[in-house]
Amino acid sequence: MEPILRLRLTQYLRIALTMWLALCAVSAVSSAQTTHQVVLNWTASADAAANPSLTYNVYRLNNACVTPVGTNYVKVNTAAITTATFTDTTVTVGVYCYYVTAVLNGAESVPSNTAQATVLPKAPTAVTVTSVQ
């Protein structure tokens, strides 16, 4: 490759990399979170419309989902859930399995289907180029 062509290609790559890193930095700052979380959504119980006091419980297994639902699931909500969504902010990096139950007048339904979530480590940020040769 000709020296002048190599120099221009290096300059273009340096400019493109600098612009890409700047865009990544802006994106990382705007979406930074301090904790991991899993957001669950489900279809409301068929009994919810006629029973406004119906609530939900969310159960989690700190492992991949297995069938049938076993006994190692732990209830993660501390208060009754009144909507068909829940955000679990007590997770760390790992694999989790969830199910939901409906509760009405102290009676709890059978478990819903299970749903699995994999929480990945957060990506490094503020990557910079210190030298291009």
C-alpha cells in the first residue's frame, strides 16, 4: 500500500473511531443504571375485572426454569401487586426463573407459566483510544 494512501486511511479510521466513541459515550451516559433489574409483564387474571381487590405475587428461582415448578421459588414482592407488571431490582448477574400467582380474599391461584431472564454484566464505559500507529 502506498504511504500516502496508508496515511489517509489511518486518518479516516481515526476520525471514524473518534466519532463512534463519542456517540457511544453519549448513549452510555443517558442510559446508565445503578442496579440490574428484570421487568415482568403478564395478562391480568380473568377474575380481575370483577374483583378489584385481586392482587398478584411474583416468585423467583435463582436458576434456569425447570418443569414442573419446584419448591425453591421465593416470593420477591413485599407488598401486594395491583397491576400486571413488576420490576425486580434485587437481581445481580445470573439466570432467573419467574412465575406469578393471583390472590383474592386470601386464596392464591396455581402458578402461571414460567418466564426466564438472564441478567448480563454491564458493559465497560468511557473507552478511549490512547494511540494509533
